[in-house]
Amino acid sequence: MKKTIRISITLALLFVQGQIVKAQYVLKEADAQYELFNYSKAVKLYTEAYQKKKSLHATERVAECYRLMQDYQQAESWFSLLTGMEGVGSDAFLKYADALKHNAKYSEAKIQYARYAALEKSINSSQLAMWQLSCDSAVKWMQNPKMITIKNEKTLNSEQSDWAAVKYNDGIVFTSDRADKKENSEKNVNRPFLKFDGSKLPDENVYGWTGNKYLRLYEQKQKDSLNLFPINAGTNYHIGAASFSVDGNEMFFTLTRIPDKIKKGKKEPGTINIEIYSSKRENGIWTKPVPFRYNKVNDYSVGDPFLTKDGQKLYFVSNMPGGKGGTDIYVSNKNEDGSWGDAKNLSDMNTPGNERSPMFDHANGFYFSSDGRIGMGGLDIFKTETSENEVFTTPQNMGYPLNSADDDFALVLDHKNEGYFASNRAGGLGSDDIYTFIEKQIMAFKLEGKVFDAKTNLPLENAIVSLSQSNGSTLKVQTDPAGHYQFNLNENADYAVEAGKTNYRSAIAEDLTTKGLLASSTLKRDLFLEPIIIGKAIKLENIYYDFDKSNIRADASVELDKLVLILKENPTIWIELGSHTDSRGNDQYNQWLSQKRANSAVQYIIDRGIDKSRITAKGYGESVLLNNCSNGIKCTEAAHQLNRRTEFKITKQ
């Protein structure tokens, strides 16, 4: 007996040691991918390593990968875990706050900003005040939205990143990293550079940062299909963000090319920045691109070109030395000989953050995006006015819903009060989507309701309610202390309503519509959120198995589909799915049978689109009975079937 125990302990120790070695190997490979900016690959490896050993390093890197891939819902979940771990750095609290802000959880974000400021003594009171004022302002803007109708341009958008739409002749030119049918169909957000080791150039088909294709310029003419824009840019990497002259015969755009000499340190990856090039159309063909004066590929990036209506000024952004920080807006005037003059930093516009996508309207309005001012989330769109001597007024935030908790940028006016912009806000088709906007009349319909705790029936303050219209636009608002929310509605429109809050499962209300309503109306929808309790077993009703069988019965599949829906509506949670047998039969056999049943249920869920990393199968055999029908006790079939059950536990939220 003692010998058997010693052998069992030895085998267990060998298994644990093997798991540790495997986790270390996975971490090493994950670190290599991370250093090359291949975050889409790295995050899978770090997740695998975390499941083997919940280390600080793996948790931090998973959170960081999701942040860099702009998946803020997952980033929030992982930074929440990270900030609760021993030895975590203060920077994690700032990134956690930013993720909460991106998810419109402004009240929670304020708390994390305060925690970060308390830990990081270099943060002054004015910086903390700006973060907290941004959160307060966002709540007010969401509660008092501008009268603007927003529409997702689904004919232009894809599951990948689509942005920087501009009118060109009789169509639209925009930037996208979608998989083009005319190129290799192998799958691969808008990032300004490449990084790779010195012995191997980046993959020419897949951009490791996102796992998507490289950025390309696309053109959609009226009533025509979508095609690659007909220019030979001389690169297999990024091409995007174009600006055209009024006559349509000259264009400026950004691209990434591999230079003849790559500047890099010893044992460090090389970094390739984006550049601006121009081309002219002669006899219907675009000429070979010409580099812009300020390109310096090994030292800094230049991008987001905007050519003014008279063709005499080129506005662009750059992180070149001498700026205020991040990317700044610059302007260069055209000389009489056609060359470009010295670049001037627009210091009144720029901040220590990032300024992007400068644009003039048909009058004196100047628009740009920034994440360095009081705003709602990432990049917000701002407007300023300028006089003939280029004196700018104080930039004004364009408010909600043109701005959101996410990145909003690349605004272009088509007419006085309408145009295009790009955003990675919730409810889109992909990463960044192209939207149109237009000012609208006062609306005649409203939606209002309350959000409650499903267990206590008490109202929930600071829950986030999302209103999604069938045209692809989504509005959000935060509930007040009474749990109340409200939205204005458009005429003749279909909507879906969803509510969420930290430590609660999301809930979706029944669909609603204003179609058929002939008079002003207020629609009512209350939502009830189930609290999440980590590790608490939740029984799946009607998940039963035939005696001595592990196949999924038809009645069980209906209930498992409900669990699939819960996982899809709550994409950050992980669960353990546990299966239990009755006491009849051999104990060891029952353990094996329950594991097989759990595996069958998990496979059913995975087959319906849930990532296998989010769900674990656990067989309990007859170890956790719900009644006294244990070995040797005579019970009815119904009593035994009660023990043949399936439960799930949330293990991570």
C-alpha cells in the first residue's frame, strides 16, 4: 500500500514538473512572438501558459496583447485579474482604467485612475483631474446626445479594419486590411510600423500584429463592385490613408516599405515606420510614387496626409523629434518650384498624446482626432476654427454620438452637415468601420427603463445600456442611481437593447421597433442582470443522460444552446462544465463515464463557435450526489436521474 502511494505521488510530481516545463516553453515562444509585435499569435500562447500556471507574467502579457489589439472587453477582464495579483506594477492600474473607459464604464474608470495616481507619485493633480473630468464629461455627453444620425456603411465595411473614406470622382476610396479575393486568400488594424528579426523579413501576406492582411486602398464606384485602387505603390506591406487634389489627378498616401538599410540595435528587432508618398495621374495611369520630403523611415513615422483644396498646404502627422509627444500635426507649404517647405508644428492643436487625421472643411473649420484632451475614450474628434493668418480657436469636442468610448477618427465632410468618419465602437462589423453621419430633426420616440439585480430586484447604478439599431449604429448610456436609462429613437427603425455591469452577466431585452407607430410614444424596457459568483455551481436544467450513455440527447441540446448563448453574450467569462453520475455501477467506471459526458457537452459547445480555451470539462462521478441514493441504497429511476446532471461554474469573468 505504501509503495502504491509513493508511486502515485512520484507520478503526480512528474506530471506537475512536466506541466511547469511545458508552460515555460510556451512562455518562451509567446515572448518571442510578442517582441515581434505578433500579438494575435502571442495572446493564444500566453493564454495557454496561464492555464498551466497563473503567473504574473502570463497574465500581464495576455492583458497587454488584448490592449494592443484594441479588444478592450477582454483587456478589461485581464487587467482586472492582473491588478489583484501580488507584485503588479502601478502601470497596470492605468491600463485597467483606460480599458474601463473604452468600455464606457466611466464611474469604475475614475476609481482606477485615482488608484494609479496614488501609486504613481509622478502623476500630478492636473493630470488626474483631466482623466476624471473626461469621465464626468462623457457621462453628460451620453445623457445629452447631439441630434446626429449615424449609419454603418455595410457595403464598404468588412470583418477587418476599414477607415479613412474619402470621395474620389464618382466613388469612394478607403483603407482596409480585408482579405482580397484577387490576392492570396490567406488571412491577416491600423498600425504604423512593422517589427521583425534581422534574419527574416515580415510575412508578405499576414500582419502579425492583427493576424489580418496588410492595409490596402480600395475603391467603390457608384453601383459598382469593390476593387483595389489602381496604383502600383511598389510595396507588399501597408498602403493607406489617401488624400486627393480637387481635380483628382494627384494623391498623397501612406505606405510601409522595406528600406535598403535597416537601422536596429544589437539583438533587437528592426522597426519600419510609415512614410508619405505622392503620385500623379497621367493618361489615366498613376505614376511611380514619389517620397515626401520628411520621410525618415528608420527614425520616425509620417502619415495621415491631407492636401488642402488649393493644393498649397499638406497637413500630416508625425512622431518626429521636437514634437509635444505621440504623433503631432504638422503643415508644410508648397514652394513656387513645387517642392515642400519646412514643416510647422501646430502647437495649439497638439498635446502630449496622439493627434491624428487632420482635415479642413469647405469654410474655415479644422477637424482632427486626439487622445490627449478631455474626451470619451481613445481618439475623439475635435473641431476648431482658423482665420486667414492661421490663428486657431480652442478645439471643441464634437460630443456624443459622433464620439464614443472607443477610437473615432478620419472625419471627412461630404456636405456642410454630413460626411464620413471611422470608429471601432461596439456594434460594428469589424475592427474599425466606416460610418456616415448627418444632422437630424428632433425625434418623436423615446425608450426608457430600469436595470435591476435579478436576485435582489434592487436597481443597479452605473450599468451600461447599449441600444443597437439595425443599420449598425450603437448608442450607450450609464444608468443613474435609480437604475434608470433613456434613449431617443428614430422613426421606422428596429432596435436591440443590452445591459451589462462588472460582476454581472449581460442581459438582452426583447427586440423593439418604432415601425407602425403613428404618434409620439415612449417605449418601456426593464432589464435584470444575474450576479456572477466565481466557483458557484449552476445547474443546467434538463441536461440528463440515458443510463450508461454519454451522447447528447435532443432535450439536452436545447439547454446547452442556452449556455452557448450565455458564453457569446459574455465573451470574457470562462467556465468549468461538470458532469455527475448516479451511484449505480463501479465508482471508477462512474468517474470515467462522467468525464466522458462532460467532454461530450464541452465538444458540443466548442462546435458552436466557443473557443476551447474558455471551457473545461470536469467529471465528478458519483462524488457529489443531490440525495441519499448512494451505494447500496434502493432508489427509484427518477431519484437516480436527478443525480445524472450537468452543472457549470464560472471560473473567470
